[in-house]
Amino acid sequence: MCEYCQDNPSFCTDKCPVCGMEMSLSKEGREWIDGLRELADFAETHPTVFDFYGETFNQFPCDAAALATIAHEIGTCEKVQLDPWYILSKQFGPHSLEFNTQREKVCTKVVVGTKIVSKPDPNAPKIEVEEEVCEWQCPDSILEFGKPQND
């Protein structure tokens, strides 16, 4: 058992809500968190070197199931669609933690019509072409992509 787990025994006995696998913090994870604490301490003791704007921390889960697992962990958050991304955003004061997944992995692209648009053409000033008009249908809740298992 690592030093951190000896001080926090419940930490290493937690299980993933989806797969049930034991969760533990990697050495890199511990260093990352410790680095944030050091940065906060430094900002507090050296306020003249910071402008104190909020920071955004981005993470990139690989698919909808991974995003659903994260949604179970973070609780209430904001859902944002920003082409080509589907984002879960959690606020911490002026800071945000954003989990970005390609929108097509969460939502369904639906063709709802067509439109005529003018485009440049190397052989003419402009040509008219027909383009699809699409909308994205996204689930009301990302949680439907992964339900926690109760072991």
C-alpha cells in the first residue's frame, strides 16, 4: 500500500462505478494534484504575479461510455455542444474542468433538408451547389451510455 493510501485508506478501496475495478491514483496523478496545490500556495503568497482569471482544464475521454463514467463521478455539470465536440463542463469557482468527446460519439447527425449555396469555383466566379442541412440529436442524459454496477 502506498503512503497516500495509508493516510487515506478508503481511497484505494473505491471501485469504478462502471466496471467494478479497484481505483487508485497513479504516481503521475499524485504529482499532478500535488503540483496544483503547490501552484495554489504560490499564488496565495505571490498575488502580484497572477491576473487571477479562471483556467480551463481539458480532458479527452475516448467515447460515450467513458464520458458516462465521468458523468457519474462529477455529478451536476453543464452540457455544451461546440462543433465538433460534446463537452461536460464542471465549474470550480472561476475554473472549469471540461471533458471533451467527439460529438459523433455521443449524438446522431440527422439530415433535415438541403439548401443551395454559392461557392467559389476555379473555372468560374461562383457556382451554386446543393448542401445537406443537418441537426444533431443528443441524448437528454449522457448517463444512458453507461450505468454503474452495484457490486
